[in-house]
Amino acid sequence: MFAQHNITMHPPFTKLDILSCRNLLIYMEPELQKKMLGLFYYSLNPNGIMILGTSESLGTQSHLFMPVDLKWKIYKRAITLLTPDLFDFPTAFSRTKTAIIEKRNPFRISPNIQTLADQLLLQHYSPAGVLVNENGDIIYISGHTGKYLEPAVGKANMNIFAMLREGLRNEFPVAFRKAIVKKETVVLHNIKIGTNGSAQTLNISIQWISNRSL
């Protein structure tokens, strides 16, 4: 069975024998990662298998899973008396009801740009994100972006290229143009940038959004 599923908002599938989640958690903040691993534990059958990406770990949820193969990040659902911290468990969701509502009311009101940005960034990224136009002019900011962007010296300039911190100024424009030209998602891995005298390593995803979505 194939289905679109928002793991942060929709109720999880259950009674799974195998759950593969490769290189998704690395784009989430620690608190959301913790919640997702709790949901994965809940979704798996006893002795069910979970496979993570090579750059991902169990973090504080290691008590929920037992390692099967650490090299390939394969884990088995542990038998534990501890209850996984699920935080805000997703509410009930029915695709059938949604389909009926859309059929009865085909003339849906388009969400405003702020609502769209919030939904898109929460759905795909969760960490800080910025919505810009094709020229890099900032339209909307979600989350705290001070580690990655800083105001340019002089006259106020709300363009992402003018606000990029050191380490992003070379590779980001090239990846940005590629995303615009090919209308696809481009990911930059292990980019080192400077922030207030220190350095950090980031993974950055640049996603094309069709104007028709706005």
C-alpha cells in the first residue's frame, strides 16, 4: 500500500514488521526526533525492525530499541516497561472524510501565504526555514535563523544572498540557481559556516515551490 503521510501530524500506521526511516531525522530538531522515535516504537510489532540512515542515531530514545547491526543502523524494538514520550500525539485523521468534503466543495479558498509557508516548512523541515522568491528576496521566515543569516551592513536589505553567513556564500547561490532552473529540491550536505566566532556543520535543503501553490 502506498499513501501520502505526514508523520508529524497524522496518526501513525501500526503493527509494522519493518520501518525504514533513512536520512529524515537529520532534518529535525532534537525534540521532534525524540517524538518521532517514540512514534516509531509505538508503530512496530514486538521484535519489529527499524532501519535508520547512516548519519542518524537513537539519541535519548536508545532504551526503546536494541541494536542488530550498528554499521547499517538496524535496530529491533525492545521490550521495555518504560513508556515512550510521545509528546503531542497526532489527532484522529480520516482520508475518507477529507475526500468527501473536497468533493462537495470543489471551490476551495486558497490559504494565505503565511499559512502555506507554515504548513510547508513544518511538514518538510521543522527546523528554521526561509521562503524567498526567485531573486532571493525574503517573503517569510519560520523559526530562528540567526545562526545562518545576519543583516547586511548598511542599508536594510531583505535578500537572502546579502544575509548569508560565511561558509554559505559560495555553495548556496549555485545550489539555489540549480533548484530554480531544474525546479527540484537540492540538498547541501555538511556545510561548515561561521557563527559569532564559532563554527557549525549544516545540511541545507532548497526546495522549489510552484507559484500556483501560492
